Amino acid sequence: MKISFDYDSTLTKPNIFQLAKSMINLGIDVWICTSRPEIVPHNHWNNDEVYETASKLGIPKEKIIFTGYQDKAFFLDDFNFHYDDDNDEIDMLKTINSKCIGIWLNSK
């Protein structure tokens, strides 16, 4: 089983972080898929926190997908599930007829 988690407002939440950790402990293949660009313009935020979270979970850098603001659905064809706080990203998974099931995490 292959599962991805959005980073901002999803994997940054303690309960979702623990969910990802539990899945990893069960042997599930867990990835991070974020809309952020991999290379960030000078003087903007950086991706150090993404890499730090991945490291804490034991997710190697090779399992972090930076979509560069493209719809995540185009990157998740071979995934089973994707957790995200952005309902538009979940809807896009349905639109392109992906086998990946989107799980919307209402941020409220």
C-alpha cells in the first residue's frame, strides 16, 4: 500500500503526524506530496521544515514530491490514498479518474 500526505496544514498537525508514523510502523509506504516548489526563490520560506518532518518520520528525501503548484492528482497515479486539507485537490483526484482515493481532512 502506498499513501501520501500533504504537508502544510495536514502533516504539520500532531494527530496527522502520528497517523503517518503509525502507518510507517505498520510497514505502509508513506510519502509526502506538497504543492510547494522544490527550489524556493531567494528570501522566501524554505523547505527545511518539510525535510525535518520527513526525517522525524523516517521518510527519505526521495519520497517527497514537490509539485511546484501543479495539481497533485497528476503525481499520485500509483498511490492508494492521499490525505489533504484542500478539497480541490481531493476533487481533482476524482476528476482525472485516478485509482488514488483522496481523503479530505477538514481543517476546522
